[in-house]
Amino acid sequence: MSTPENVKKILLISDFVGYGQPTKQVLDEVIRKRGYLKTVDHKRKPISDNVLIEELLGEAGLICIEDVIDALWNCKKAEEPYLAVRKSLWPIQLAPLKETIEQRDLKHEATQRDIKKRNTLAKKGGYLGMMGNDVNEFVARLI
């Protein structure tokens, strides 16, 4: 249920962030490849073994990476495991989409001189706002 504060936050970030509804498969790939947990001493450790998960999240009933993924996927059905995972999961960082050389090098229309683009503006192909299910394709390229 969205409250007025949540709606205001969504409106504020919608011009700067792309978001949507990923599938469970994309969530699984992101957690397995880019997921990190906060240890007790606030260090960042990759989610590589189930022993670390059991040590940090065993009290919430989570003992393996599949349990972590299910807790994130079923956040409304089981709130306690979701809150435990959210508290101990490090923010996920995705690398920016790299342009290929063909996309980067262009010729000026009038002078036919070579131009190298240094960055891509959001207006020219960036992804902002609610993407819905298209977020799956976008995130798959960034993983």
C-alpha cells in the first residue's frame, strides 16, 4: 500500500532512476553474482557460502542462498525473514552499460569529421522511471 510519503519519494527519484518489476530469475542472478552481506563487524563479504548466511541470518530461519532469494521474493508473505535479509544485505551495485565502438564513434553530418561520444545522455537512450517488465532485459545486460 502506498502512503503519501512513498508517492512523494517515487516522484522525486523517477527522473533519476530506472526501476521496475524483475522476475525471480533475474533476482536470483543479481543476488548470486553481485550480492554481498554485511558481517557483524560491518565488512562487505560476497555471498559465496552458506555458512556465512547461516551465521548472519540463522535466527530468521535462513540457512542458504535460496532462502535469501525466497525471502526477498516473498517479502509480503513472510516479513521477518525479509527484514533480516534487508538489514544484512549490502546495496547491490551494477556496472554502467558500456557502449560499443560502433555506437561511440560517429561522423558529423555536415563536415564528415569523426566525433567520439564521451557519455550517453538519459534523453538519448537512458532508462528512467518505471520500466515495468522491461527492467529484466536492462538488468540482464548490466550483470
